[in-house]
Amino acid sequence: MVRSRTLTSQLADGIILLVLVIIALTSLYPLWYTIALSFSDQAAANAGQVTIWPSGFNLTSYRIILDDEKFFRAFGVSIKRVLIGGALNFLLTVIMAYPLSRSAKQFPGRNIYMWLLVFCMLFSGGLIPLYITITTLGMQNTIWSLVLPGAVPIFNVILIMNFFRSLPKELDEAAVVDGAGPWYSLLRIYIPLSVPAMATVTLFSIVGHWNSFFDGLIYMSKPQNYPLQTYIQQLVVNITPDLMKEMTTEQLIELMKASNKTLNAAKLMVAMIPILLIYPFLQRYFVHGIVLGSVKE
Amino acid sequence: MLNTLRLHYFLRGCVSMKDKKTLFHYHLMLSPGILMLFVFSIIPMLGIVMAFQNVIPGKKIWKQEWIGWDNFAFMLQIPDIKQVVLNTVLIASMKIAAGIIIPVVFALLLHEVQVRWFKRTVQTIVYLPHFMSWVILAGIMVNILSLDGIVNQIAGLFGMEPVMFLASNTWFRHIVVWSDVWKEFGFGTIVYLAALTGINPSLYEAAEIDGASRLKKLQYITLPGIMPTIILLTTLSLGNVLNAGFDQIFNLYNPLVYSSGDIIDTYVYRLGLVQMQYGLATAVGLLKSVVAILLIAISYRLAYKFANYRIF
């Protein structure tokens, strides 16, 4: 009796493992296929010979990227945007979350600010009014059109506020008795105690900045100001005849040598590298970050 | 006695002065963020008046002609609009359903695994697509689904004719929903895995002693254990019924699949920023925002009622 139960149980375990392996491989395969494509020979790729391994292994696509000035310029815009935008998000999250984490008794007016934040989080004027605001302010073709509109990550502010509230009040009270002002207790007590939470929301806002393409598309009228994702979006997804007209004959020949498919795959891979680099850190923190959302009194 | 009293009032004066200073610093800390919100959220909200104007691009907003509800009346007469709303609700609902069922099942499967390293490896792989942008993932989808891509190659082995998936109205919605599942199901499991580890192990031990089978344990301990989380996330997802995923569809669609894949957000984009019909586009966007905020309010109310959930 007992033996047969363990036998069916083991069988069930085996089936579960198998199903999980299949699901994991299926979800990894599209990325792997792109890697294989990026190292393949263009003719082989176009003939549909790439399945698991690169067919006709070569580095032509990556060599073309290394010479592609536009690609690196777009990469640079993205890096700049991540640095400025990420720093701004971090700063504003911290200095807004702290006063909001006080009770309404300690900080009259706190609830008014809070309602304003929630209102701005849930309701928006929509795409067109925002677009007109940005253009009226003359921010097109500047990095500010990419970082300022989302400078206050309201959801992160609320997460960190909830986290601050979960810290023992005695720490802060003791500091106040010792004469610490709000800036001191924020910098010396609250921030050091919430490093993992801060790391989580900052990493997420970095990923968000790296990944967004739409603001670059609508606010940048000159392609040299495109961030990387917008640049790729324009190349991979919309290969228009106009774009082909702009190219020189040399570029066109080069393009044919490496076929769109393999070159685009290589560009996708290079654009993924920064995310892959921070992924280990992300993974260390994000489980914590999600549980963070449920920290409440 | 008098001295003590005097000291008491003196100290209170100090404290209240200090309080005022502290309050000033609180307001100071909030001011840069509030300024940003004012410029980039509140001022654009005032631009909503464009929904009631016949907006001519280039003219100042207060010089535009007021036309009352004409934009809304006109909107209802556009032949495409019904299809666009239908596509939005259909795609969003399919995504919501798949986005609950698949992560729950996957979390339950993963929870059964005892081997630590295996579990962690699978998690690492399935969380990854969540962090990639739709630009990248759409680029990958285009490669996979192209005429000489891997999907058509495999279909060819079974003697099927190659299909242009991304230009086919029969396939487009499925591609949208399943590629969204690919991107998000792994990440969606995190919440359920957290709920599963929260179940008291002594319940399983007691069930074991009583001779309960694995399925019985699943039915009577595991599922009831994560039910509150499932209910909470289901009610909260109600607020997404009008969000079919702009970034994804914008990067996957083309004019051939407008009839099955065009959604409110992409429609507003084309109406406003491509055709420059600012007034009409603002009206469509406003209507969507108002309905969306109502849905969110209802979903939060339900979440509070059924799962005692509050955001702050």
C-alpha cells in the first residue's frame, strides 16, 4: 500500500519535472533562436536553416554594429537617459516618501498630498494634452522630454512610504529627542535601513527607462536623438522604403551581405546585454520588492 | 512650582517652534516632486478642454472654437470605433484570464518540486522575458513568425502551408495573448509562490497522518491557502479591462490586422499624432480615462471588501 503510493507519487514528480523543463525551454527558446540567428550566415538564415545552432557561423553582423555610428549614438542616449532618469527617480522617491510616511497628526497636510498623488496616478489627461504640454515647453529633442514627465514614480513612492511606515517608530523618536531634524533622520536612519527596498525600486526604474521607446518616438523629431529602443523599433519593426532610400549604396550592399534578419537579431542581442547584466541583481531583489507591496499596517 | 510651570511653557514653546521648522522641511521635501506633477500631470489635465474644442494645430488653446459635445457625438459615428472597443475588451479579457490561470497552475507545479537548484533555474529562465521591452520581444516574434521562421518550418514538417501570422486576422489576437503570456507568466507566479510558502506546514503534516493523497492535499489545503491571493488579483485586474497593452500591439501590428488588433490606445495615437485630430483624439482618450478610473475604483472597492486590501 505504502509502496504503491510512493511509486505513483514518484511518477507524478517525474511528470511535473518534465512539464516544467518543457515550459522553461519553450520560454527560453525564442531568445536562443535570436542568438543563433545573430551568428548565422545571411543566406542560411534566409533559407530557414537556423533551428538550434547558428548555421554558417560568422561575426559579420556584430562587426557591422561595431562600425554603426547611429547604433552607438542611440546606445549613448539610452545610457544618459538611464543615469539621469534613474537618479531623478531615486531622489524624488526618497524625499517624497519620507514626509508622506509621517502620520496626519505629525504632518497636517499629509493627506492632501497623498490624495494628489493618488489622483495623478489613476487619472491622466491622456496622450495628446501631454504631448502638447511637452512641445509647448520646447522640450522636444532634449533628454528632458524623456526623464522629466515620469520623474515622480508615484507607485514607488507609495511602496517606499509603506516600507518606511513598517520600520519601528522608536528609532525615529529617539533621534528626534536627540535633536535630529527630518533630513538627518532620513539620511542616517531611514535610508540605511531600507537599502534593499530602495535597490528594488531603483533597479525597476532603470529597467523601465532602458526599455521605453514611445516617448523617444514622439518627442524626438531627429533620429540622432533616438534612444536605443526607439532606434531598434524603427529599424526592426518598421522597415520603410523611406529608410532604404536614405542609405548609401555601400550601406545597402553591407546590409544585403548580413541580411536584415541576422543583423537585426544581433542588434536585439546587443540591446538586451544591459538588462542581462543587471538581471542577477534584479533577481536578488525583486521577490523582496513584490512582497514589499504588501507591507502594511 | 511657578518655576516648573514656567519651564513647562518654555519647553512647549521650543517644541512648537521646532515642529514648525520640521513641517517646513516636510513641505520642502515634497516640493520638487509636486512641481513635477503639477507641470506634467495637472497642466495636461487642463488640456482635456480640447475634447470640447475644434482644435486647429498651431493655434493657442484659449483661441480654439468651442463645440460642446460634438467631438463625442462624432466619435460614436465613426464606423471603426465599435470594432476598436471590441478588440480592446476582447484582447484585455483574454489576457486577464490567461494571466491568472497560467501563473497559478505554474506556481502549483513549481511548488511540488523539492529540488532546490532545479526550482531556482526554472525561475531564473521564466522571469527573464518580463524585463525585456516589447520592442525587443516583438523583434524576436517577427523573426520567429516570419515566412521562413522557425514556426513555419515546423509547420512545414507536418505538411502545412506557410502562414503570414502577423498579417492574419485569424491569428493576430492569439499571437498577442500568447506572447503576452510568454512575457509575463513567470513573473506572475512570484505572488502565488509567496502565498504558497505562507501556508502552515503543520496542515500538510496532519493531512499526511490522516493518509490524504497528494490531490486531496491540493484540494483541501493548497488551493484554499492561495484562494485569497487569487481573489485579490482577479478583482484588481478588473481595472485593466481597457488596457490591452499599447507597447505590445504597437510593435506587432500593421494595417492588415487593424480589424482584429487595433485597440483604443493605438487608435488614439493614430488619430491624434498621425492625423493631427487633436480634439477628437483627446475626446476618445478622455472617455477611456473616465471609464478606466471607474473600473479601478470598483475593483479597489471589491478588493477591499473581499480581500481586505488597501494600497495605503
